Amino acid sequence: MSPLPVARIVCVPGLVGSLPHALPWHVSCPVQCVCQIKPWFSPDSVYQEAPTVDCNNLLLTKLPLPIPLNTHTLRLQSNLMSELDTAVLHGLPNLTDLDLSQNRFSRVRTIIQSSSLPSLLSLHLEENHLSHLPDASFSSLPALQELFLSHNNLHSVAPGAFTGLDSLLRLHINNNRLTTIDPQWFMALPRLEVLMLGGNPVEALPERGFLALKSLQSLVLGGMGLRGLAEKALEGLEGLESLSFYDNLLTKVPTQALRRVPGLKFLDLNKNRIKLIETGDFRDMVHLKELGLNNMDKLVSIEKAALENLPELTKLEITNNPLLSYIHPLAFVQLRRLESLMLNSNSLSALHQNIMLSLPSLQEVSLHSNPLHCDCLFQWAAEEASHPHIDRDIQTDIQSPRMVRFIQPQATLCSEPPELRARRVREVSTREMSASCLPMIPTNSLPSYVGVREGGELVLHCRALADPQPELYWVTPAGLRLGPAPSHASKGLLVHSPCNSLTASEGFNHTSATSVSSSHSQNDTPCHPSKHYRLLPEGTLEINMVTPSEAGLYTCIAENALGADTRSVTVGVHGREKKRKRGVAANFKGYPLLRADTGLEVREVGEHFAILSWHSRRNLPSTRLSWQAIYSNAHTPTYTTRILAGTQNFNLTHLQAETFYQVCLHLGMNEATKHASRRTRESRKPQCVSFRTKDAPEPQPSRQLSPELTSTAVTLLLLALILLLLAGQGWETEPGEEEGKHSSTFLQEIKNQKAPVISQKPEGCNKHQPKQMVNCY
Ligand SMILES: *[C@@H]1O[C@H](CO)[C@@H](O)[C@H](O)[C@H]1NC(C)=O
Ligand SMILES: *[C@@H]1O[C@H](CO)[C@@H](O)[C@H](O)[C@H]1NC(C)=O
């Protein structure tokens, strides 16, 4: 989308290739100047052969003489002129184009004065020293169509400065020192089509400021320091087709203001501070053809239905956004004509197949320079390469293979998994890509530390891609689990207090709900009814009016049936006064320290399973559960599993019937607690309970030979092996660097009623991806 779309509209039609060259013009030409007949296009694109006097770059301080009478174009660029002999210009009846750019003019009066130049269409005054435009500055130029005033020092422009410019089509006043926009300037410019206002330090546009510009087609507001846009800022721009907000400080898409310019075709929002493209941000812009969302340092996510019903959109550019790691699988809705999708140079790990399926006219996509994960989310790319889709055109009944072209396929490389690293995405076959996708929270989406001022607002964005779609939830420093939000709710789930949040959150409607809420009423866990957390459907956690007690470790968990990924962020709350760092400390002082007694108990025992529950009033992302069968005479292996933060119950499955077991809960340590007191460390001692599994139903004649039992035994043996191996390698790695990534669900947590992963066939298994280790055997 760069250069700015203006060029597309206003620039000369495609004659450039066949332009006639300059022809000789036999006149007495001023010394050092060059006089030729040159091709020339009027601002409204009419071609002429123009007698041209070219005196550029000659260190001139005054007009060179003699200037031929029928001069059409006079070029005096890059000289040292600060005054002009207007009488000479007055004697040039056909003077149409006057270029005085890069000189030393400081006052317009010295140029135009009272002499009328009735045929002048184009006046170049850019890069001079103009600082003020008085009323009626250009009234002696009744035919003027273009006026270039950019790169001067203009800081004041009188309300009537442009009076008399009834024919003006283009006004370039960009890169000056204007701090406000005066709607009165534009009253005199009823025919204006192009307005370049960028590069002036204007922080806010007035409401209805452009109301008079009924003919305006292109408006460039780049580089102005705009932080937001009033709802009516663009009102009245009925003919506007191209709009640029390049390089401003917008933090949101100015959706409301954009609704006032329904005819818009080209929109450039590049280089702003937008963090999220939110649901409905670009809904129903029915004429939009091209949209640019490039070079945004803060952009992290394109949300569900962010672009919806844009029937004319053909080109979408979302490139060079270093934090952009998530595009919702349903981000693009009803983009029937999108042909070109540019997504290169972001932090995307995948492009969901649904995105491809939702774009029936897509012809090319650019994904290079992204950390692409070649796993199940990318299978469409491999599949497509091997058998292109056949689209049947119902109208003509012609079958045409449709294959989306990759731009720079040689640079579109897998960066994960390791065995596919540096392979071209298009050359990896479907078979090589893992069939399952564990949830993955992109590294870029959450920083490891966020500082916030006391009383301020904290917003944490967590997103994850996986197939099947993962569920996201958060665990607060106090160990409270927030979410998951109902995925269809358009507005966030408002949770008024941590206490309520527990009862409100799903996932606790099974066995654990009672135990957790009762634990909170028994022990006086901090509970601030005045605070509220807000969890948005896509995984953003908002906390208003942050207090020091809310400092600490927040963990986001993305989970699907295959496994989970977690990412933690430490939040520091800076006091209003100088008491820095106090926030983090307060967290440890203010909260009850871990005690050995977290109430680990056995809730239910079956033949082959047992349900354990406990409560913890801390976010402990690296909690583990271990268990062991106890026989009087045999040494048995100990199994261990990690427990996701916020989980306070667990269904141990694959147990043997009629057997005693001992189960221990090892409360985790995290970065923050490491620095805490000795008492905390002591409290790491595991807590254990014992139980006996139920008797198997009688009679069981040939029990030893039962195939079911045999397979269980084999499974257990394998499990034991894996776990022993793992125990040797990595379970003890402390979080910090390694925290999170794991698939903990080879034994099912209660709320997942689906088949445990252990029973999955190993084929889709990707041995090299550490997250999946547990699944691979
Ligand atoms: C100005 O242009 C007109 C029309 O092209 C032409 O007839 C006339 O001779 C020109 N005037 C001079 C002084 O060259
Ligand atoms: C625990 O797991 C067992 C075995 O998979 C299952 O039969 C039982 O229903 C599960 N219990 C709960 C509460 O999920």
C-alpha cells in the first residue's frame, strides 16, 4: 500500500512508456538555462507539448532574462531566490507551470503580488521559508489547479488564505508546523480533490473539519501525531476514496469515524500503535478495495470477524508487524473478492486452513519471513501443493484448478519442527506434517514482565492456535482460575470479584466446584469485591484499578484435548509514590504463605481410577502429582505428571483394581517464589494421601489372560518407561526458561471426558517436538 494510494488516483495515466521525448525549441534562451518543448500533463491529466525553460540548480538570485514570451513551464528549482520580478511573469500570457521549489522565499506576497497570472495552473513553492499565509494569498491565480506548499515553516494560515482558488484540485501543505486544522480554510476550495496535510504536528482533528470538501477524493493525514479520531472528524467527505493515516499514534482502528466515509476504496493505517484489530473494526466498508495494516510495532492479534463484509476488498496487506502472532481462524468473513493476502514478516506460526477456505477468490498469499510451524495447521499448504482444489464454476460449468500462489516460495520456510526446519513449506508433503496440533501460545504474545502503575489498567493478551481450537483460561497470583469465557459472547464476561469468578467460571461445574468455593469461605483467602477482572472471549485479561496486591504471576493456559501450553507473566505494580518494587514484595507479604496443608484428598475411587482434589491459594505453574502402587513385597515405579496452573483436581486413570496407592502433591516453585522467604521453600514438602482402588467385579475366571488387562499392563509398562526416561531428563527443570510447554493430559484431568492421549496411536506423533514427548512412544 505504499507509496500512498494517492499516487494511484491522481497520477498520470499509463503513458509513461510511450512518452515523446523533448523536442528542440528555437528561441533565445536565458544563459545557462535549457529551452525545449517538453511533454506536460495538466493536473487533470490533459497532455500538452509545453515550451519549457529549465533553469534549475543555477544559484540564481533573480529571474534570468530574457524569458521567451510563449513560455508554458518555467523551472527555477534549487536556486537562491527570495524575490521575484513579478512584472516579467506578468508578460508571460501562457505561463502554466511555475516551479519555485527549494529557494528562499519567506513571503508569498513577494511572489505573486498584484500581478495576475490568469493561465497558471501549477505553482510549486515547496521547500522554501514560508511561515505565514495571510488572507487571499493566492487570489491573483484564478485558474490555479495545484498548489505545493509542503516542507515550509508554515505555522499560521489565515482563515481566508485560499480565497479565490475556486479551481484548485490539489493542495499539498504537508510537513509544515501547523498545530490545528481550521475548517474555514477549506470553504474556498469547493473543487479540491487531493489534500495532503500530513507531517504537521496536529494531535486532534476538529469535528466536521472537512465538511466543505465535497469533492475530495484523497486525504493524506500521515505523520501527524493523531492519537484518535473524533466520531465526526471525517463527516461530509462524501467523495472520499483514499485515506491515509500512515505513521500516527492511533491505538485503535477509528471505526466510528470511518463509518462516515462509506465510499472509501483505499485505506492506509500503516505504522500506528494499534494493538488489536477487533471484531467489527472494518465491517461493511462495502467499497473498500485495498487495506494496509503494516509496520505496527504493537499489533498482536487479528480477532474474530475483524474484517467482515468487505465485498470489494481485493488486496489486504498485514506485513512487518513484529508482534503479530495470531490471526483468528474466522478473522475474515465475507471477503468474496480478496485476491491478494500479504502476511509476510510477522510472527505468525501458522495460517489456519479456515482462513484459506473463507477466501474463495484468493490467488496469492505471502507468508515468508514468519516463524512457520509446519504441523497440522499448515497441512492445507502441503495438500494444496499436491492436489490443487478444483473449483467448479456453476455459471459456466468450467472446471478450473485453483491454486493459491505463494509469493517468494523459496523464502517461505518451516521454522518448526526441527526436522523440517528450513524446508520450503510448499515442498513438505502432508505425510511429513504432524497430524495433531497441540496448543501453542506464541512467544511474542506475552512479555515475561509487565509493570503497571497503581490504580492503572492492566491488559494482558493471550492467544493460541491449535486444532482442535483450544480453550484459554487465566490463573491469577492468588491461584484463581478465570474463564474460559463463552466463545460466542460478543462482549466479555464481566467478573466482579475473584470470589465470583470462581463460581462463574466453567470447568468447575464438575466434582471440584464445591471444594474450591468452600475452601475460599473457610480460609480467608483475599477476596476484593471491589476489584474486577474482565476476560474477553479471545483470551485477553483486563484488570482495572490495579492495586499492589494484584502483583505477581499470571499464567495463561491454552488447552485442547491433545494437551496444553502455558505462559506466565510477572506483573509488577509501581506504587503512586517512589516505592518501586514494593508491589511484588507486598504480594508475598499480603498473601497467606503456602502451607503444607492444601487439603489433598481423595474424592472418588473406582476400579481403575481415582479422583483427587486439593486447593491452593497461589498460582503455582509447576505443580506435580506423583503416584505409586504399594505392594508389601515389590518395588514399583513412581509416575509423575505436571499439573496445569489453576487445576485443583485430577482424575488418575489406568490404575489397577484392588491395589493400594500413594499419591503425592508437589507444589511448584516459580521465578517469583524463588526469591521469597525460606518458609515458602520449606513448604515445598509434598503432601500425600493413600487409597485402595475398588475390587474388580467377580467372577473373573481367566483374568491373567484377559486381553483388556494385558493391554493395560503393556500400556502401564510403556508409561513407566517413558516416565522413568523423562524423570531422568527434565521433570526437575525449574520453570523460568522452560516453564509451561507440556502436554499434561496423558492422564485426564477431570473436565476432559475424552479419551486419554495414551490410547492414541503414535503415528501422528512428532518425536522432535518436546511438547509432545509424553505422547510419543
Ligand atoms: C499562447 O497560447 C495560445 C494557444 O496555444 C497561442 O495561440 C498564443 O500564440 C500563445 N501566446 C504567445 C505569446 O505565445
Ligand atoms: C475418571 O476416569 C475414568 C477412566 O477414564 C472414567 O471412567 C471416569 O468417569 C472419570 N471420572 C470423571 C469424574 O471424569
